[in-house]
Amino acid sequence: MIIENFYRSIYRIRRAEEEVARLYPSDKIKSPVHLSIGQEAISVGVCEALATQDVVFGTYRSHALYLAKTGDLKGFFAELFGKSTGCCQGKGGSMHLANLEMGMMGTSAVVATTIPQAVGYAYAMKMRGEKKIVAVFLGDGSTEEGVFHESLNFAALKALPIIFVCENNGYAIHTHQSQRQHLADISAIVRAHGIETKRIDNNDSRALYQLVKSASHSMRTEETKPLFIECFTSRWKEHVGPQEDFYLGYRSEHDVEEWKKSDDVIKLGACLAEVVKSQIEREVEAEIQVAIKFAEDSPFPTKDALFNDVYFEAAAIKSEVNQSESRNLTFIDALQEAFDQAMDLDDSVVVFGLDVDDPKAILGSTRGLPQKYGDKRVFGTPLAEDAMTGVAIGMAIAGLRPVHIHIRMDFLMLAMNQLINIAAKTRYMFGGQASVPMVVRSIIGRSWGQGAQHSQAFHSYFMHVPGLKVVAPSNPHDAKGCLIAAIKDNNPVIFVEHRLLHSQIGPVPVNAFEVLPGKARVALTGKDITLVGISHMQVECMRAHRYLQGVQISAEVIDPIWLSPLDMETILNSVSKTRRLIIVDNGWTTCGAASEIASNVAQHFEGCADIKIRRMGFEPVPCPTTPSLENHFYPNSRSIASLSYKLTKDINSDWLPEINPDFQDVEFKGPF
Ligand SMILES: Cc1ncc(C[n+]2csc(CCOP(=O)(O)OP(=O)(O)O)c2C)c(N)n1
Ligand SMILES: [Mg+2]
């Protein structure tokens, strides 16, 4: 232990944050600041003990962690000033500090959300046999979030090399721990998960260093297992901002004064000879002034930066590769083959989710994979959609290609925070440093009377979010090609599949191949009307095409395949020929995919009186259970043909085709 290093680090943090507080009123700092003043010893103790290659994840209160791990004052100040030279190119600000090269893996403004990512990163390290240790910092408030407990459970279950560092400053904003937690003993709760706990009192960086040093040594050389350290500490400034807040009355100045007696800046400084101490201080002061000047002189990002790094862009536009001989497979078998080939080609592909390794193997789509690729790469998870999504993100940041499977898309609602706040944003808010190559596979659709909470399709929710891709293949060929493309994609992809498609049989190339993002397919050509069918509605549109042939109407049927990025060009080309369009969504029309396509077409053909556009989709009620109601709720080939007839013949006709008995779906009868 070299005290000079401790002192340099802690003095640098204290003085840097005092400068932040001093500069804040000048409006040079462009984001909210949650100062760590009073808590610095914890970041210093942990980061001094970790090896350079080890990594840390933090919270929005991570100035101290950033500086203790990286020492990067220039990137820090420039980021707070919103400048392009900041550690995240000015796109993160104080609450999103990251420097991946130096092991600072990122912070989040949403409480507790980096915890599962750190766990996922640790999983990747263990799986690959890398000797890196992961430390994740969290506040006492975050231990009340469900994702905290889900993450602890998984870390304990898999005996991961992770250290949870809880900075217990007693408060979540202005509310004391005792007013928020019935059992105000965080460590006791952690022990109930089977994780060893330690405590550090009085901001003692050196005691913390010893603990982390020995724990990380044994994780590297003996067995890996998580450790939880509860560090009692005190935040001296207000929750957010540069001031003190004793006037609010939620805590007393006396309490903080007591904490100031154990200030580690003073304790560490007292261990050094005066000449050494003042030499360090002089050097740090100079460093800080250089960094502030650097931040002041740096340019703000220009407009192009607004659009950079939303997605990881592929280096070159690829074509559909490796098309080979085909044979008939079911949709499910095509998916199974896609998994098998993707896992065979790339050992960074991991597949997990509830029940993926059970005898039913997600309707057969994951069968054989656990036996072939082992339980590290294919595993069933605890019931923890939220944390396991964060785990997938952490794995992806660590270089794996996780596929997280959900037997029903309805369950994605429990994972929305990680998907929307984290997966979709990580690349952008960290200035392009990270990418999140993950796939979330989810099954939608009617049958077996699954009703309001087991049939829903939410693709439009995800289409709304920059940073995500969305795909909904409608045949076995695309099921395989899209799944492989999604796995290879360096962005988070939401993969949507309708259960009525599962038993469909069609030609599928033998070799691995990709159906590329952003390319729709004209499935059937026609001249009178364009039908765009999403997911299973593609099948209904193809049937409608047959009905319409019987009344001499020629429909062009388009399968968008990828909903984000959406290939509007193919749709617009078709409509410029047919002048009529029906978009049939397998979802609600309000703010839905059909509305998005319709508005694009309306804008494009503005002023053209002969263009007719209609949306079809779920009725504006929850999904019903009984078939007698289902039949009215979902569009079908006959209702599509009927509306097409009206639009094409330009008459108010009630024409409805006779039922063609060949047009039957194989109903899903459950259970899984
Ligand atoms: C999920 C979520 N809920 C609420 C908030 C608002 N919020 C911001 S900080 C905070 C308190 C968190 O307390 P703690 O985890 O103890 O961290 P500390 O601020 O003390 O460092 C809250 C509730 C948030 N950012 N995220
Ligand atoms: Mg707190």
C-alpha cells in the first residue's frame, strides 16, 4: 500500500469536486451534479486495490469512482462542460461517465440499473476464464429495488467474481434509511441470498483496500464468489447540486460534522511528510487547472454528433450471404438450426431465458443446444426478467453475443427499463465507446385462449425507441436468416415471432445466412392494391391475395420483415404503382406500426387525391380469450379481402369471400 498514491487520488477527487461546486453557478457545467464529497474514500480504497484490467460500474454519483479508476481529469471536466473532448464526447454528462479503455464501464441516472450489467460482465469473465474482477458501486437506496435482489440471486447462483460496494450514506435524496426499510440492515438481507458480507466504518480507505485486495486475490487464484461490502459514509453536500442543504431539516449539520472528524483526506494526509504532501497537492492543483482550461477551450459537439452512435453501423453493406441449397423446415426447426449454426460459428453466442434448457426447449427451438454447447452457453434463468436483461447487456458490453428468450412478449414489460433506458442508450450516451450486441427473442400471438396478458404484441413500443432494432419474420426462411442476422448485429435487436407461424413449413437454406436489416420483400406482385402484412398478418395478406384473385383484383403483398429499420422505399414504390394501400398489423393501430407506415406514405404522396390508405389491426380492446371474440378482434384474410375490394372498386360493398377451407392455421394448444 503506497499512501502517496492514496493521497494523490483522494486529494484529486476532493479538489476536483470542490472546483465543480465553485464553477457550478457559472453555468459552465451542463448537467446535474451529484457530488461525492465526503464519500471519496470508498472509491479510492476499492480502485487502489483493483488491478488495472479490473472493471467498475457506478451510479449517477460517480465523480469519485471515475477519477479513482481513471485519473482522467481532462475527460472528466470536458464531459461536465458538455464538450466533444469529454470522456463521452459530451453526450453523457455527470450522470453517465464512462471510459471503457480504463475499466470505467459506465454509470446510470436510473437507480440500481448498472447492478445487473456488472453481474453480466462478471458472468462473461468467468465463462471465458479471464481473471478480471468486477466491482459495482450502489447506494443504500438502490437496495430497495427489485433488480438488486434479482442480481444478487444470480451472482450467488453462478458464483461470480464480483464485489458489490454499497455506499451507505443513510439517505435516498432526503429520506433516511429507517423510513424506507423495515429491516434497516442491508447486509443481513444480502446474507439471506447466500453472499458473504463485510462492513467498513468511518470512510476507512485503507481497511477497504485490504478487504478488496484479499478478496480479489482469492477470486483470481482460488474460487470465484461474490462479496458484498457495506461502506458506511456521509454525503456532505446536498443530494444534487453544489450547496449544503441543512436548512431543509431532514438531517442535522451536527451529524455531518461528526463524519468530518473521520475525513480520509485529512487522515491520509497526516500520514505523509509535509514536503511530500504539499508536493502532491501542488501537482494535483496544476493538473486540475490544466484540465479546466482544456475543458473551457474545447469545442462543443457539432450537429453531426447528434446523429452519431445511435447504432453501431456495420463497416460495409453486406449482401445476403451464403445462400445454399434449401429443403423444407418448420419455423421452429429453422430457428433451432439458426441457433445451432450461430453458436457453432461463434463461441461468444450465449442463449438463455426461462426454460430454455427444460424438456420442452421453448417449443423445440432450443432442443439439443444445452447438450452440445454446455450449461455455460445455454441455460435456464431464475424468474428475473429485469435483472436478466441487464445481465445480457453486461455480457454484450463484455464482448459476448447473448440471446435472451421470452416465451411470451408480455413478460418484456418487466424488462422495459433495461431495454429502453440502458440497452438502447448505452452506445449513444457513452459517446460510441460501447456496443450492445444482444437479441431479445419473444413470442406473441393468439390461440389456446391465452387472452389479455399472454397474447400481446408490442413491436411498436420498441420501434419508437432510437437505438433498438425490431424484426418480425413471417416464414421459416426469414426466421433463420433474421435470427442469424440479429445475433450478428452489433445493436440490441427485438425479435418477434408469432406462435401461429411455428408449424409453418417452407424452404430454408442449409447453410448459415442472413436476412439483412432494413430490407422488405415484395412477396407477391400485383397492380391494384398494396397489402403490407406484419408478422402473422403477412400470412393473412397472402390468403387475401388469393380471395382477391377470384374477383379480378391483383394485390401486391409486401412483408416489411424488419420494422426498425423500416424499408419505406419498397412500400412507397409499390404504392406509386397501385395507389392503394392497406397495412395490416398484428397489433393495435393507435400509435402502431401501421400508423407509422401510413403517415410516411401520406407525407410522401401529399396532395395526390387518388392515394387511398387504410390501417387494419387489433380492435381497441385487450386481447380476448374465447374464440368467438377472437374472431372479431383480429383481422383475417376475409376481412382484409373485403376492405381491399371496397377500396379498389371504390364502392360501398359488403362483399366477403366464401371461406376457403384450406386457409387454416395450426392452432397452438399449449402448454409451452
Ligand atoms: C429508478 C429510479 N427511481 C427514482 C429515482 C430518483 N432518485 C434519484 S437519486 C435517488 C436516491 C438514491 O439513493 P441511494 O441509492 O442511496 O444513492 P445516493 O444518492 O445516496 O448516492 C432517487 C430516488 C431514480 N433516479 N431512479
Ligand atoms: Mg444513499
